[in-house]
Amino acid sequence: MRKVSLSIALLFSALTLPLSVFASHKMVNVKALQKELRDSRAQWIASENHLTGLSRLEFKRMLGSLEQPRGPVDYSDAYNNSFTYEALDWRNREGVNWLGDVMNQGNCGSCVAFAAVATVEATASIAAKFPWLKPNLSPEALFACGGGACNRGWYPSSAASYIKRSGLIDSACAPYTMGATGKDVSCKQFCPDQSARVFKVTKSFAPSGGFGTSAAAVKEALKKGPLMTTMTVYADFISYKSGIYKSISNESVGGHAVSLVGYNDSERYWIVRNSWGADWGEAGYVRVSWDDKSGIASSNIGFEIPTKNNYVTVMMPDNSYVSGVMDVKAQFGRDDNFQITIRKPGSTFAASLPCQKSEQTECLASFDTAGMAEGKYEVFASSESDAQLKSMIKSFVVINSTPVMSANFKPSGFSMEQPLKGRVEFDVTTTSAPVPMQTLEFLVVDSSQRVVARKLYDVVLPAMKLGFRTNSLPNGQYEIFFRGSLPSEGKTYSVDSTHHRVTFKN
């Protein structure tokens, strides 16, 4: 997978006093905030989630835009001349979703790269007039080569300039790892044929008008596709669950880059795609009030990609673990004959089969993986008559045997024999053969053997430093361990690290 998915189910203890909503060691006292929202009859709901236990410093790494919104937005022209209300949502435009999966930047201030990639991916699907195109582009290569840093962040304008100048490469070439490690990677050649895998945009642009930014200009630009935008994040934003968000906090945390994907005139809000995973907010999205002080939609960047119908995309497999017979499905925009090619990354060896048409714009091919060496492969579709017509590359992993795995961890700078408090970090090592693990979980079990906390990582590296906030759970005795998992031959195999009994005391 190209994102770090942090899925945490936790029991939290409340802090004190209704007005102590924003505390020093945690970004927000959710119970106090919930009361404030009820008392003020706010239009949104706050809830505990996998971020609300973070400290201010930790939370700032979930942001990363070094450009603040220029604001304010001029809403005097927000409605059209007929004074009729409009609404636009690229998740449901003409009955289909034109947007890719919500991503998670993880433990790195790379929001600018994620906002830019999300915006370009959606623009590509819209330009192709094919909502299932959804190219998987790489935030890691953009952030590393454009000049971003996990501890510092980056500039949206610099991201736009880099994309226009150098383009983007696919995630199969440069998977996202920085969110799992919290460490920067150097700009390099991420895969042998990287230069042949560059995705180009025609230009970038900034809709404007009126004083500050014209709402009408932003809405008009959104009709052509999503926009990368910035916002000032306040402390209560971290706990957003649903509704139309309007901050009641006075504590500004930092700048954040997101993708603007729609609006609603009658209820006066923007629809925003975040990069904190699908477990946050409304399946990864947030509706932000036009009256919010965040400056959302005042600093925007859009991208243009030539409209064309000569495209082809591999629909499946996509980051899959495969055993036995594997079906490959491709979709295309014009009547043509296509072939499916499978190869090992960096290898000259390739196997190709004709893609048999199953519908007017769809074809299928099947490969028996039983005779293939286990490991990672790449797949793409190409036209038999036009050498320039080729899909972006997707990746998959072949596994036809019982895997051998291990997971181990040790405390980083503390002793598990002593009571644990605050945030703790573990040095985690994993092994897996013949292929890498698919997922790694951190689990906390209480005295009744009930799982009370879970973090899921779908980027698993041989060595990682992973953290957990002990004050997200009540004081007491727990059992902690890591669990690695890998599917093979219709089964899911798993391995547990050593289970350690610890005491949380905050």
C-alpha cells in the first residue's frame, strides 16, 4: 500500500474543567470540547480518534504547510446571478466518485505532497473523462526531490513548481515509507526506468479575483477539478468527527495543505479531503464552514492536464498479494487491442498475454502464478498498435507458500520493568520470507484479555521506530506486543512478537 494507515481503537480518560479544552500534554480535552460544542449549538461533532492523544509537537508533524492562507475569501459573489443554490462534490459527480483513496501522511509533515498528489490524481481522471483512471502517484518522490522535510514541511507553491517542471512518478516506483519511519529519504533514482514513468501536467494556476480570493472564482475552478489549498489548523480540528466544522479554539497549531473537492451554497461549506487516513472525520473528509477562521480556500492551486481519450489503466491487481491464478483487468478509452505485461522490478524479463475484451472498454487476462518466482512484480497494459499508449505501472506480490516471519521490539531509551508514562517509542525489527509482511499491528490488551488499543501499519520495513502514548489509556497493567500478517493461498498467516506485561502510570 502507498499510505500508512493508523487505525486505533482506544479508551480515553477525560481531563478537567469545561474551559480547559486545550491541554498542554494532549492537544485537546475531547469531553470538555464536546460540552462546549453542545452549549454553543455548533454544527459539528468532536470525537476521540487516533490523533487526539498527540502532544502539540507530535501533532505539528501531521501538518506541514509553510505557506499560510492569504485570506480573506470574498463571499459577496458566492451565489450566481439567479440567486439559486449550487452544490458540487467530486466524490459524487454524475453519480460516480472521481477521487482516489484517502491517504495518510503518517508521522511526517508531508501534507503538501499528499495534497498535491491527491489533486493531480483527481485532475487526471477528470481530464480523461474516466473516473476509474485514478493513477497512483508518489508523495514520497515529490517530497524528497522537491525539497520537503518531515520536521519542517514544505511550500505548496514549490510543490506546484516542481510538478510543472519535473512531473510525478508512480507509487509502484517510489512507495511511501516516511510516514512509518518519521525520517526523510534522499532524492534518488527510485526505480531503474524512472524517467520513462514520469506523469506530466500542462500547467498550474491560482484562481483569484475580488479582494483576497473570490469565492465565485474558486467555485468556477472547482467545476473543472479539485484544488490544492491551505488552512490554518486550530487545536480542535484534530478531533473533528462529522458535521460542518467551525473552530471554537483560539490555539493556532500551524499551516496545513489539503485538497478542496467541492462546496455547498445552501449550507455554506467547502468539502475538503484530508491526509490523515479514512478513520479521521467523515471517512477522511471534512466540511468546513465559510465562516470558519482557518482561511480555507483563500490560497489555491489547480493543475491542468490535456483532455484525451487515448488512455488505458490497470484496474486490478493493485498492491495485492496474489496466490494461484491471478486475473488482470484493464480499462481503456478507445477501441484498440491491448496486451498485459508482467515483469520483476528492474528486470528485463517480462511475460505478456493478450488482453481479451470483455466489454467495449474493458479487457481481461489471467496469469497462473504457480510457476512464477515469489516476490514483487509490476504490471501494465499497452496498445498493440500505438507504442505510446501504455498504462501506469501497478505492483503486486506473488506468494504461493507458507511464509516464515518474525517480529521483535525493544524499548528505546526506557525500561519496561518500570512504570511507563507519556509517549514511549519502540525499536521494531521484522523479517519475512519469501516476501515482505503486508501489515504490522501494535496491540494493547487489558487484564481481561480485551484489546483496548490497536495501531495498524500497512507499510512494514525491516527496522522501524514506532511510538505510543500511554496516557491515551487509563493507568493500569497491560500486555503489549506486535503482530505481523501476510496472506497466502487463501489464508492469513500471522506472527506475534514476545508479549510484555507493563504498567501505565501517568
